[in-house]
Amino acid sequence: MRLTLPTLRSRTTTGLPPAVAAASAHGQWFSRDEAIMGTAIHVELWSDDASAARQAIDAVMAEMHRIDRLMSPYKDDSELSRINRDAARAAVPIGAEMFDLIERSLDFSRLSDGAFDITYAAVGHLYDYRNGVAPDAAALERACRQVGWQHLLLDKGARTIRFARDGVRIDLGGFAKGHVVDNSIRILRERGIEHAVVAAGGDSHVMGDRCGRPWSIAIRDPRDRQRVVAVLPLQDTSISTSGDYERFFERDGVRHHHLIDPKTGTSPRALHSVTILAADGLTSEALSKCVFVMGLERGMRLVESQPGIDAVVVDAAGTLHFSAGLAAAGRPDGGVTRQ
């Protein structure tokens, strides 16, 4: 992860560095937007070869579709759907990629004392945010009995998964987008791309810089999409934001949103948004969910305990909080810009 580094701040602000200025004579930015995995996908990269740029973007979009086919809970033939359908009855053989992701999810569950838990899906599927439907108290209580990462039984040797009880189901929405962004950045690097951004909804990775300066990443106001609360100058960083404004409905003055506390089956209300910076998208997306559920104090303690991780949190009062690394960068000579 990189904030505004001294070497970047020392460059002139009136023109591009010589290497970039020379490249700009024959290179340009290429971009494409699509809707995949139920979210907006954006890819933008610098290249001096238009054909190679298009092929690189094609490869990224193909990877997005592959992960969607593999991990969508809405596709009956996805590997995830097969697990949810069969794992309560018998051990289900799964691919190495799926096994590794589930294994990583258990690491985050242990790290966060269960704030991150892919078995939340046993409750999550009872909510319909488009039609404003929430489970009643009895249904919520029944479903919460099926939630618990300890119900996932992995056999590394056989590479199988089994559910310890009926009614358990999993959803990788907590970090599948971060995973596919990581894969996309790897694909671009393998193709020789050095400057790019890949975004899948609230999860992004900025690679290299933008014309000799850091990428400027804005964090939106959770209650006003026309405003931003901070601007982060970044390079070679994954950034994930989880907010209570992404999918929600309100009933009797209570906001029900898609970020669910696995222990209660309800939406935490102490925070409005959490933004995590990390070296990889899998980590940034998972930790953004952890901190949102854990709340400000516990969540920030978790962030500060992890090397190379930073956070920007907007609490329910609209107050902005920075982790120690970002707070130090918010000094007058550079770093975080508060809006």
C-alpha cells in the first residue's frame, strides 16, 4: 500500500515526469464499463498498443464472468450453489480456488471473533432489499441457529467441504469481488500493464500511478452521493468500502442493509461506512466487513493490529475517523485530504 510518497511529492506539479511525458506522445488511457457479478465493473489502463489494451480488458472481463459463474448464489449450476445444495448431506469435492477462499474466510472469522462469517447467508437470504422484506423475529431466531463458521468442515487432503448441520449455507459476497479484482490485477501485470485501476462495485485496486501522480480516490459521504468526505492519493493499493447505503430499505425509521452481524442476523447501526486499504483486495474487502460489524473501537483495534492496513470510518453521527497511518498522512504537506 502506498500513500503520497516523498518521491511523488518531489515531482513537479506543473508537468509530467520526463518518462511519462515521453510515453504520452504515443500512449493513452483505455477504459471499459460493464455490469457483472451484480455490480458495476470498471477497468482503465495505460497502453501504447490499442490492440493489446483491448485484449487485456477482454481478459479482465472474462475473469469477472468466470468468477460469477463459479461463485454466484443465484446461478443453480455454480459451484457455490452445489455446495449449498449438497454439503449438509455429504462431503462435497470442490476446486482448489473455492477451497482456498473458504479456508481464508475461516481465518477472517477467527481473527474477527465471528464478525466475518460466510454462513451469515442462512439469515441473509431472508432479506429482500428490493421489495423491503425482512424476516420476522421467529424466522430470524431459527435462521441464526444455522449461522456459525464452526459448522464448516473442511478436509484439506480430500479437498471437500461438509456442513455440520442442516440449514447452513454460505455466501462469498463478503470478499469474492476483492478476489476477482486481485486476479484481474495479476492478469494485467502478466500482460505488461503497469498503470491501471480495476473496480468492482466498492472494491478497487490502483496499480502504478496516473501520469506521474498518485491516483486520487474519493470516499463518498454515506448520506449524500454528491459529496465526498475524504480524498486519498494512492498507488499500488487495494481499497474496499462497505456502507449501509449500498443495498437497504427503511421500515419504521430503521435501516435494514446488506451488512449483517452474523451473531444477531440484523444490520449494525453504529457506523455508516468503512474503507480499508490493504495490499490485496481479498484482505481489504473482508476487513471492511469485519470492522463494520465490530464497530469503531473494536474494529480500529483490529486494523491497528494488522501490519500494512489502514482504515477510514464514518460513524453514525457522521464523524470521520482515520487509522494511525492515515492520520499521520493527513498533515499539511500531503496525504489525506479531508473534504
